[in-house]
Amino acid sequence: MTILAIFLCVTAQFFLVAGQLLFKHAMNAHQPQATKARIRNLGIGIASQAIWFFLWLGLLQNWDLSRIFPFEGLNPLLLVLGAWLILKERLTVESWVGIALITGGLVLVAR
Amino acid sequence: MTDVTVGPPASRPAVMRTFLNPYLQIVIGALLDTAGEILLKKGANAVPTAGGAGGIFGVTPLASGWTWIGIVSYVLSLVSWLYVLRSVPLSVAFPLINVVHVFVPVGASIFLHERVMPKRWLGISLIILGVFAIIKPLIKAEERL
């Protein structure tokens, strides 16, 4: 795979995860939120998922499904990295091992 | 002593109750997701890529019927997943739904005749192991959200 394809795969997963988080945040019934904020989050979530979808279709046009699908493994990885970078959560040793395994697996699949 | 009726409501036929079993739905959802991915790939293969910078986004596959059946299958898998999450804890459902990482490459080799080399299977195995190592704190975070 080219560097561009790998970059696009990672970018697509980023938009997918961002969309999922925005959806969950917008639909959360336990958290008091203004209706306006909910609608805004839902709107950005839909836009984010639309970007993911067309990036994904573009990737499918050029590469094997069995080659790009494993990039879905980035989904939990991005969430954990987001918790570490944005929410300043401390990662366990297990998480770091997981990050290493997923990254190593993707290198094997993409080559 | 009063009589107490126990067990699931008998109002639904047995077939329907089996179909609505959340664990069966995890399998059905995974199969629908796999079918969706394979159909999207068929749709993407059916039309030429758009030229220029627009080629990064796959808009042209929308002209293929395969893509639309794929979208329907994908949406159905999402409905099934939301149904599963109503009764199964995410800490149980999430590890199970990871079978798609095996289903999709197997489906791609059977239906799309893609060649999945041993090295790629090794990579897929590492990714699945990594996901399992990561999910515990992730599930806690997701349930908080």
C-alpha cells in the first residue's frame, strides 16, 4: 500500500470514531444538555460519518477489502489514544501492549 | 399460595423468540456487517474511479446497485447491534462482535476471490489480540459516555 492509502485509512477511521463519539454524546439521556447542543453534535456526527463513508468507498475502489478492513482495528486504538491525549487518562501496561499489537498487525497487513 | 407464571411471555411464537435472542443477533449482525462490506466492495469495483483529486472520495460507486444493497445490509447490522446492546453488556458484546475481523477476510476470499496470504492472517490475529488487550478501559469509558 502507498503512504497515501495508509494515511487515508487512518483518516477515515478518525472520522468514524469522531462520528460515533458525537452520536453517543448527543444521544446520552443521563447528561443534561440543551436541545440545541444535542442537535449540533448530531449534525457534526452525521457529517463526520458521511466523510468516513465516502473515504471508505474511495479506498474500496482501489484496494482489496481484506487489506483495508483490518484498519477497523484502529477504532478502539483511537478511542484509547484519545482518552490518553485529550482526557489525560493514564494507560495501563495492557493498553500499551494492545496498541503495540494492533500497530504491528496493521504493518503486516498493509505491506 | 398464589400461582405465579414464570418464563418468557408465550405471546410470541417460538421461532420469533429464538430470532430475537441477543446472542443469535450478534452472529446475525456480524454476518450482515460482513455482507455489507462485501457488497460495498462489489459496488466500488463496478464503476471506474473519478479522475483528479475527487478520486480520494468514492462518490461514483453510488451509481451501482450493489452499493445500495450494501448500505441496507450495513444499516440492518446497526439496528441488530443496537438491539443487542439493550440487553447484553458492552463488555460481553464487544469482544464477541470482533468476529467480523475474521468473517470479512474469509468472505473476501470466498466471494471476491481475494488472496489472503498467511502474513495477512498473522497481522489480523495480532490486531484482534491487541483489541482484546485494549477493550477493558475502553468499555468503561464508553459506558460512561
